[in-house]
Amino acid sequence: MKRLGLAMLAVALCVTATRTAMAQGHLRYGVQAGLLMPVSDYNTADKMGFVGGVGATYWLPGTGNIGVRGDVSYSSTAHKSPVTGNTKIIGGTASFVYALQPASAPARFMLTAGVGFYNMDFGGGTPKQSKLGFGGGAAVAFKMGTSSTRLVVGSRYTSVATDGTSRLTFLPITVGLSFGK
């Protein structure tokens, strides 16, 4: 759990900018929730579940379309019958973001790729595991009226190392709101 705390602190530091830097770049933050689809070996053991989280993107000054993003999320999936219980994942991810359209566009398509640190609790007396993972995905942010609020729909393929030879692979599909510049 101590490692998870350090990972979350690292993610928070990645997206926190000084007051001077914020004056030059743009910071957006938001919340998201959605479905977590287990993939590969994870899909043979667990059903579809839910995911929720918070995140922030710092758009680098002078680029307009390149940013650094940090996310923290919690997810849970139920084991398939006849096994009872669920898998819980708490994780933090640091990513690079590339936007294909300018910030002024009514719909902004973005690509992300990054690394994260995840704490996995498989239940049933199995020891918890904290491991590194990687992910990549895409999202579309839609402007909502004249404010800076955006409706964001996205997904990210994520693969996390586990003890042994397999990987925990999942695909969250989320809807969220983002605020800021």
C-alpha cells in the first residue's frame, strides 16, 4: 500500500504546475466513470465491472496540442461463477496526450499513452499485488455550450504485470466532464 501511495504522489506531481507555469500553459481537470471490460485471461475469470476516477491534463505552453496527464482510478469486477468475490484495482497513470484538433474545436480527438502503478486485490485470500502497467487509448472531448466544460468519452487499453506469467489486461470505457482552460 505504501508503494501505491508513492505512485499516486508521483502522478499528482506530474500534473501539478507552479503558478508561473500555469500562466503559460493550460490545466484541465475532471471526473469520469464507466464500464471496465476484462480482456484475455482476466476475461475468463471476471465479468464486466465499473470504473471511476479523477484526472488532470497540463497542456504544454507553445504547443497547444501536447499535454501531460495524470489519472487516479478505482475499479471492481465480479468473479464468474462458481467463484464468488471480486477483483478491485486502484491505480495511477501518467501519460502523454496528443490532440489532433485545436482547443477551440467543438470536438477534440485525443490520443494517450503512458505508464501506471496499480494495486490489485483479487479477493479470496489471494495476496494483493502492486505492479507496473502501461496503456494507450483515445478520447473525444465535446464542447458544452459557451463554457469551457467538455463532455469526454474515452477508452484506454491497459496491461498490468502480475505475479507469474500472465498480465491483467482491461479496457475501461468512460464518460466524464472536464473543466479548466
